[in-house]
Amino acid sequence: MTKNQHYAQLVDQGDFPAEVAVPLDDFFRDDRGEILNVLLTPITSVARISSKAGTVRANHYHKTDWHYAFVESGQILYFERDIGAVVVPEPKVFNPGQMFFTRPNVEHAMLFSQDSVFYTFAKNIRSHDNHESDVERVSFVTPEVIARYMP
């Protein structure tokens, strides 16, 4: 079993890993090019999201949903904390070719330090209404936090 499969297996069992960085396995390479298996588990929804430098996404938590986020381009500063916490944690930085995981019932936000494109792979169907019914909005990555991390 690969590192990625092991991580995904824990998620599928509801035994969410404490480490948000998801291990990716080596590329398969031959004279035609490369293949990177980003995720080796059943998924319900996949979304491609572009974000402008200096903007924030999420600033919420999911009641039941979870998702992986794979960075295609740019850079994401990922913030995560327990529901109701008051301290803004230091972000984890994710660059192209890296992936991270967000478990349910954890406040999270993404600050884009560069124009970015990323993909989310989610457990739940991500139609707008379905997604919104599972989300509780919070606002812990504020303009003051953005100013601390953006040039």
C-alpha cells in the first residue's frame, strides 16, 4: 500500500490524520511523460478553483464534509483551528504539487499569497445548496491577519 493510499484509508475509516499535509507518491515516468496519482480513494465531488492574490476562501467549518486540496499553481497559506478557538494559528504553506486535508468540524481558511489554482476533492456532493447547508461561517482570517502575511 502506498503512503497516499494509507492516508486515504484512514480518512475513509473516519480516523482523520492529525497531519494536514497529504503524502503524494512518486510520479510514474516514461518517454511519454509523467503520471501523478493525486488521490487513490472514492470521491464524490471535484472542483477546480482559481483565487486571486490577497483573497481568502473558506473561513468556515463543515459539519459533516471533508476535503483534500491539491495546489496546481500559486501558493496557499492554510489556517486551521478548533471550533470556537480565539487564537489565529500560524499558517501552513502549500505550493504547487502539494496537497492538504481538512477534516470536518475544524475551522479553516485559505489565504492566497499569489494568484492560485487548486482542486478540491470532497466527500459530499458540492452543489451550492448542499455545500452551504453543511457550512458554518466564521471569520478568523480578517483584514488584519491578511495584512500580516501579504506584502
